[in-house]
Amino acid sequence: MVDLHTHSIMSDGELVPAELVRRAVVKGLEAIAITDHVDFSNIQFVLGNLRELCEQLSSAWPIKVLPGVEITHVPPPLIGRLAAQARQMGALIVVVHGETVVEPVEEGTNLSAIEAGVDILAHPGLITLKEAELARERGVYLEISSRKGHCLTNGHLVKVAREVGAPLIIASDAHCPDDLIDEEMARKVGLGAGLSSEELERVFRNGRQLAGI
């Protein structure tokens, strides 16, 4: 089990990165990405602090810790530019905050993120077949979310992704200790979203592949 979408106190999470990672170790995770919310104003702060720290925590505990970002509420025409900047600054996982139905994300965010070739489009809400098909072509993983609110459209996402063969992952979008999930809960989230047992195993493999393990 890997979790490639989490937050620390460097954005709106409750935990310092070390505690976040330690709790992930206790949950039995093999890898975790710390993907704090960024726009152009704070990306240097976030990645400047995460890169070396992730290496240190990976060497201290039996878990792979990946520095990342979640590009959040950035105007769609600017997403590609910020994603490229994040990669140049050392982000190993680039997430975009998708068009969840519980926040006023600008229309066009999903498409711009996919066109930019980010790693993960988080909680993409009522994603279209065309967008999901492009995600498959660009190798962008679509997130089944365990987070309250964002999870409301998981069933729609699975249906659309299945129809076009788009790759899926499961992630917690953790902001506090209780948000972190273990493999047992991830299985429940996936099955509850409508995945078959075979599809669920493929989703777990997708996460490990993206994490490089």
C-alpha cells in the first residue's frame, strides 16, 4: 500500500512531515508522498524544505518518502507552467487539485492538468469520458479519494475510467492523523467505489509503480 497524496503543516495539514511519515509507517505503508498545496507564491518554500527531509526520513525508517506538491486552485492556463517548475525543483510526485464537486475549482482544471502530464489528477469530480481518455493517453493517474466530500464521485470516476481504460490509484488526501488509511481501508474504499477485486489489485500495482517500488 502506498499513499501519494498527503499534507503537512507546510500547507493545511495538522502534522509536521516527520510525524506524518511516522504514522504512515505504523499504518504499514510502503511509500508516501508529501504533496502540500502550492501555487506560485509558496512552491519554493514547500519543495525547498521537503527535498532533503524526505531523503532523511527514507533513510531512517522502512518507508520511501517522496517530495511532491498539489497544485491547488491555480488558473488552468498556468497549471502546465507550475507543474514544469515543480519538476525542475525536485518534485517527484506532481498532483493537481481536480474539479471536486465540493469546492469551487475552475472549470478546465482537469483538462489542463491532464494536458500538462502531471502524475495524479486528484478527486476529479464529474470527469468526462474525453478527459479520462486523454488521461490514459498521457499516463495521468486518476485518484479514487478516501477523503470526505471528495469521495462523493468515486463511483462515477470508476465507471468512466473503466470505459476508456484510464489508470486509477487510491489515496487518502490526508490532512490529519485520522485521514491516513491502511491497506484494509483502501480496499474498502476501492470496492465501495465499484472496483472488482481484480481491478483493485491493478490499482494497488499502479500506486507502487508510480512510487517506484
